[in-house]
Amino acid sequence: MEHTIQLHVDGKTESIILSEMVHPIHCMFHATFEDGYENIFFADVESGEWVEQDVGFTLLAAMIGKKVENLYYFDWEKKEITWFDEEENGKHIHFGYHADNTAGYRVYEIFAPNRRYMFTLVKLQNHVWQLFKIPGSGWDYNEIYIQKIPFILDEIVT
């Protein structure tokens, strides 16, 4: 669904086209501004605050989030995210995860440093994981996360 909203930004009123991005984890919208700027805005599952993708918790994200919340009713539960951030063999790896039990399995929702959901890992048994990705999510994160995170989780989680 698409909506046009008006925001007072940098001393002037701008029309912004918001296009809903259906997503199972985040409340998410693509915003296109009159001046050509565009970005994705989404609600952070940990804090409930709005995020401007790859920019962070900005005033603009909060303003868009408030408009979106006036247009839609959202009932989502905040999730506790555990953040992992370290250097490994000269390479930096930073991600967050939310762990839960589903149907007898340990399920980990994995989040990028920009707080956006990347994928889900299900631990089937020791050192055996199943990966679930959202097809067509329109976001290309570094695939190294898929290779590294299961090994890291095997080491840090009991």
C-alpha cells in the first residue's frame, strides 16, 4: 500500500511517498522524497524506535515513524537482542540475535549492525543449522554473515 504524507523538514513542507514493504519481522516502508532522496525506514524490534536504514535513529526516522503509526495500527512485541561485536583474524564481525524456542528447536533471528533483520537460523543439532531467508527482501547484506554466524553461535551459546 502507498501513502503520501506531508512533513516539515529543514524549514519546508515536503510530500513524501511511503510504500509499505511487507516484512515478517519489521514494520517497514520505503520513502521517496520530492528532492529525490529515498531510503527505507523501519521500526527497530528491540527498542520500538524508528530507524533510517544505514543512517540510524534519526529525527527524520522518528517523524516518519510517527506518521506511519497514525496511519496503521501496530501491535508488535519488543524483542531482546544480544549483540556480538569482535575482530576475528583481522576481520570485524558485528551482528545481533534474538533466540527463541519453536517446535522443540532453538531459533535465532539474526540482525545486521544497522538493526535490520537478515535471516533466521534454526539449530537442528550440534553444528547442524538450517538457514531461512526472506526471498525478495530487496536487501543485499554481506553473505559472510551466513558463513560465520553459525560457527560463532556454536561457540557462544549453550
